Amino acid sequence: MYWILASDVDGTLTGDREALDHLAARLQRLRDDGNLFLIFSTGRNLSQVISGVAHEGLPEPDAVICQVGTEIYLPPYQEESHPLEEWRRRLIAQYRREEALSFLEGIEGLLLQPPEYNTELKTSCYLDRCNEPERAAAEIIRRVEPLSDRYQVVWSSGRDLDILPASSGKGKAIEFLIEFRDMRADQVIVAGDSGNDATMFQHFRRGVVVSNAQPELLQIAKEMDKETVYLASTPHACGVEEGLENYGVFAL
């Protein structure tokens, strides 16, 4: 069977280099045999993904979804590459960065993330310096709610908050890419470790949650059908490999 693996990077694939090297070799054999399409779905920007392939042992992907589902890239990957315009056009019509920034006003302790994580389609901040990060996140979510047809809030790791276009996110970006490439959604397996991966599990019927996952994703996974989400007993790339074994990916 032909498989599509859409995996988060940090904390999911990375974290154990030996395990990643072992998984990467097995994935490459599947790709060489024409049985796998590999997607990275990550909060990283493209430059960081390129660096990860060059220096961290990440396998070469067939597509990259960056910036929490707001950018899609296809090969060849270069520092000056532009994201897929068809996806950008779909999102830009509903998103105004100035308005997104206004939702963050007056939150004491809030710190905007570095410029490389704040783009025309993504407004991102850290809340871990707030006295009560969860309450601060809840207040931002409350402010955005009346405009939920245009914006969404992604809260993860007890620190990172993103305001994105309502039509974006990791899950919807994967769906778009699958349709754009004329592939089948029932061939998709997703893998992740934090709250910003949640929409991947909500959109596809096969998923792997690594054992080192953040509490917010573990809670979501436990509430979902066990036939839909595999909770790995091992962390990082080892957990991803365990989940792929469970779904029979390597039994070709």
C-alpha cells in the first residue's frame, strides 16, 4: 500500500538522534520503492527545515508545511523558495495582521515571538512570562471568538500562542496538499506531540501520538477513538516508528 506520512518535527521526530537515524533509513527505503510520500508539518520556517535535513538527521521530505499550517512548500527547497501561492491566496483574503495583533493588546507578560515566526499569515507570542498563562490564553481566545470565521487561536506547550487564519492550521493544510496533489486522504498517517498538532488528528483517521507528547495533545488523543489514534509507549522518532509498525506501514 502507498502511504502518506505527515509528521511534526520538533519533539516528534527529533529528540533522539539514534532513533531518528533508524527511522529515517526505513522511511527512505519506502520512498525509494515508491511506497511513501513524506510531509513535514511543523512550526519551523523553511530555513530551519532545510537546516534540519542538513544537520539534524531529518530525512528529505516530499513536501513541507511550515509555520503551523500557514505555508506549504514543494521541492526543490531553497532559502529563497516561495510558499505555494494557491494556499497563500486562500488564506490571505481572510487575515489582517494588524487586527490579529490587536487581540494581544494589554496582556501583561506577553512577548512576541522573533520576527521569523511572525509572518503575514501568523501572529505568534509567548505567554510563559504571564502570571497565569492559561488565563491569558483564555482571554485571547475570548477576544478572537467573535471573529472565528476569520481567525483561530492555537495554544500549545503552555507557552506558545498563534493567531492564524481560520482556514489554516496543520490539518487543513494537509487536506489541501492531498487534494492539490491528487492523493487520497485514507492513505494518510499523522504524527505529533503538542497542541498545535491537534487538527491533524481531527482531520485524519490514523494518527500516532508519541509518549513524550504534551498534556494537551494526550488529553485530546485519549478522548478520541482508539482505532483512530495510536498512543505510542516510546518517545520521539521511536514512538513514530512504533505507530507506523502498528498500522502495518513496513509490512509491504
